[in-house]
Amino acid sequence: MRRDLPQGTGTDVTLLQRFSSLLAKSDGTTLLEHAASVCEDCARLCRLVPGYRREDIRNLLVASFIHDVGKMSPTFQDILRGKSDRRIKHEAHSLDYYREVEDSASDICRFISDCSGEDCTGELCWEDIWGFVVSHHGLLTLVRRGEQLQATRDWTGLRPEDEAITLADLLWRYYPLGGAVILSDLIDSASRAGYHSIRKALWEATSLEGVKTALEEVATPYISPVTQDLLELLLIG
């Protein structure tokens, strides 16, 4: 697939250009490389569910593409480049970039259409997209407080008027593909760690049940028992 990056005007640098210069992994994998691969894997999962809602596919594809946007944090970039030994949750920084991401929606969707082969044009539900992004490691929840979105893991601090979008909400709302973003991220990360048979299993499967069976057979060396249990939840169907 062609993957031309939109060019900024003057001294402006587009979000996708920034993705191409920032790291997603300490092995040198860029955010753009990881985002594109995760998006392709997510598109493959979506194609295994004939008749799945087109609007939900768009949300899943955009969420899969920007799931690691919090890694744009300068602190996290220093960690990946070996310049810092701090430990931070990158997904907690996702909403620092919400305006830049949403302002770049047309560029993102055009790039996704190119790299995934799926038409990504149309209306997006940003609340759901950000919900997937902040919860993709299962630790944080998206909360709306008035007009503001926040990522939190402190349930004791929620107020009655707060609106929380939990991973459980998204799993059921997007059934049976509510776990597609997490699973696609896991597949690409495992492949880059040398477990190439995991991606091969995804692309050879002809159903979600086939994906589940294949992963159970090939992913054991890479995936912890806890993550195996999570896969059971993600691949309900």
C-alpha cells in the first residue's frame, strides 16, 4: 500500500510526520511504523466479522492507529532512547495530544485508508476512540467531567456527575470486536519481539474463533497466563 505522508505548510510539521520521527519501541521502531501495522492487523480482525457496523470499524481503526499517541511525551521518548530510567504510563499522557490528533483527523483517515485498505471516511465517535486509547493496557478509564475528558485509575475520586467509559463498556458496545485494539497491539508487539507466527496465525485465520485457537497454539511463549485470560474476554463470540 502507498503510504505518503501529508506535508505541513511553511514550518508546520504534521502529526504523521511527527509519528515518523518519534519512537514507539526501544528497538528503533517508529510510532508511524507501529501504528500502521497495528491498524492493518485491526482491519484484518474487522474483516473476519462480515456485516460489522461500518461506523464502528472507523472508530476501531482510528483508535488502533493512535493508541500509542501518549508515547509522544518527551519523557517517554527519553525512556525509549535510554536517556531516562523513569517509569511512566504512556497512555496516561494520551489526552495531552487530543487537540492535535482531532485536528489531524482527515490526514489520519486518509493514511489509514491507504495502509489498511478500508475506507475510513465518515463521522467518528471521539469519546469511544479515546476510551480505547487510554484503556488499551487495561489500567486507565476515560472520564468525562463537564466538557473535559480525563484518564484516571482512581475510581474513588469519581463524582456522581462524572461519566466513565470503561474497557468493559467498550468490549460490549463493540461486540464481538471490542478487544480488537488491544489484540492488534499485542500481535504487532509480539511479532517485533520475534514471535512472527502470531501475526501469521492472525492472517491465516478465517474467523475470530480461528484467531483464538491459533493464538492459544502459538502465543504461549510470549503471552502471560493473565493475558491469555484477557484474550478469552477479548475474543468472546
